[in-house]
Amino acid sequence: TTRVLTGITTTGTPHLGNYVGALRPAIAASRQAGVDAFYFLADYHALIKCEDPERIERSRREIAATWLAAGLDPEQVTFYRQSDIPEVAELCWVLNCVTAKGLMNRAHAYKAAVDQNNAAGVEPDDGVTMGLFSYPVLMAADILIFNAHKVPVGRDQVQHLEMARDIAQRFNHMYGKGRAIFTLPEAVVDEEGAVLPGLDGRKMSKSYNNTVPLFEGGAKGLREAIARIVTDSRAPGEPKDAESSHLYPIFRAFATPEQDQAFRAALADGMSWGDAKKTVVDCIEAVVGPMRARYEELMAAPVRVEEILQLGAEKARKLAEPLMDEVRQAVGLRAAK
Ligand code: TYM
């Protein structure tokens, strides 16, 4: 069997980019024969970006409910919260001790912070915590503790997967005595959703404030977000090119091939941007609406969601514990058995 693993950081409210880039392909993968899936809420990662305990707590509940509403079956998938697996934090420390600082200097998130500081004329490391700096090491621990083979992610995470491989390789080389203690993980990028652009055409991201929320705000919120997309000034009746508008990639991520074709033909035929937006909203709502109803039920049942997470943590630790034992022995923290 192939072990597939992925996580979502529990800050902010899930948006269409998270759904198309991560949740949808991950859930589809979990239903395939021969796949053993591990999906989790990256709440330790959340502490890097967010200092508001209430926000973290709320976001965790939202993201847990989102996974379940989007079709994750907790019987089939090991679904858990990162901070319920103490072995993750423990392994993270061991990996910190084998990871070159120079490797972390190259990490996107850190480099972006430094660039921003330089542009602002302040110290390069101003406001950079060790959490942000070594974020990819924690991510490597998430993946390696379960010996995951495949990690479905959006394109922005590919560098972190390369780093996880580097770290695993180095550990195996240093301590494996010719044996691979860690499996080298592979990123799986779903080309369809690799980078879903946001309202302004840049990558949909909380940091750009260009997101379309998946459930928050209801159908009305969806309509309002789509209405904010800027289109060119072509009038109704004038032929329009679907592909040159920011509306299209969002639409295409939800449309069937038939809907896609009809949409492009209608625009070429002079459909107004207003009607195009309405078509886009209807198309997304047909997919998201039924999920939103389940989401709302789950948000109203926090105890049930917590039970599901505890069962997942129990299943996950059955694998994390023996691997961590092996690691302790390999590095000499415990006598080898
Ligand atoms: P996060 O929480 O920023 O994003 C979760 C997932 O959503 C994908 N994504 C997108 N995909 C397509 N288009 C977009 N506009 C878009 N925005 C976000 C991300 O690529 C990601 O797959 N560090 C990770 C979480 C994490 C993790 C892990 C992932 C922690 N440990 C171990 C995999 C394995 C993160 O912050 O993702």
C-alpha cells in the first residue's frame, strides 16, 4: 500500500484554493484502492503565523469540519491533529540536530520575511522566530514520522518536500547503518489545482487578501466575492475571451468539461460579464452548497468532531511510537534492541 499524507495549517478560514489544491485531490486519493491516507490539522504550524489563541481554536474547528464536510471518511483515513502526536515534536528536535542551517536559509517563507524586512529598511531577521525559520523541519517531522510515500500539496509546498527528502536522506546516511530508517517522500501536485489564482489573478492566499471563502458567508458571501473580480470593459454583446479573465481559472476548477465548453462559447458569443459571474457562482455553488450544509452541522457538533480526532490520534500514534523508538535507538538516546 501507498501511504499518502498531507496537512493544512489551522490559521484562517479555508478558501477555494485550499479546497482545489489540497482537500479535493487528497480526498480523491484516499478513496483509491491500495492507499492508506493520513490527513491532519497542522496546529503547531499555526503557532508560527498566529498569536491569537481564539483564532487558532476557531480555525482548527473550521478546518476539521471542512475536511469532514468535503467528504473525508474518518473510518478510511487516519484523521488527526498534529499536536496530539507528541512524537512529531520529539522527532522535530532530532531532525533539527541533523539539518544544516544553510538549508533553512533558503526556505521561501523565511526568505520572503527577510526580503520584506530589507525592503522596509529594518534588520533582516526582524520579527523572524525560530518557528518560522525552521518551519520546514517541523514539516519534515510530520511526514517522516509516518514514513509517508506521497504528499499531495499545492505548488507552494514543493520546496518543503524537497527539504524533507534532504533531511531524511541525511538522517539515513548518518544513522541508518546502510538501512533507510525514513522513507523519502514525494510531492504530488495536482496540475488542475496546483495554483488557484485569487480574485486579482495572483495565487489565492490569505496573505494577499484575495481569497474566496469555501463556506464562510454562505452562498451570499460566494456571490459577493465573485462580484469583486475585475473584468475588462467589454460590453454585453461584444465577444470575450474566457481565458484572459481572472474569472475563468476559478470557474474551470469546478466546471465539468461540458460546462467549460458552453461557458467559453457563450462568452465568445457576447455573454455579459455579469451573466458570466452568475454562471460561475451557480457552478461553484452546485458543488459547495451540499458540503456547506454538512459543514454547518459539524460546526454545531464540536464534541463529535473532537471524538473523531481522538480516534485518529490513537490510530496515528500506533505507528509514530515504534518509529520514534527506532529513531531514539538509532541516534543512541536508548540502547539498541
Ligand atoms: P497551507 O495551510 O498554507 O495550505 C494547505 C494546502 O493548500 C494548498 N494551497 C493551494 N493550492 C492551490 N492553490 C492555492 N491558491 C493554494 N493555497 C494553498 C497548499 O499548497 C497546501 O497543500 N506547511 C503546510 C501545511 C503542512 C503540511 C505538512 C503539508 C504542515 N505539515 C506536511 C503537507 C505535509 C501549509 O502551511 O499549507
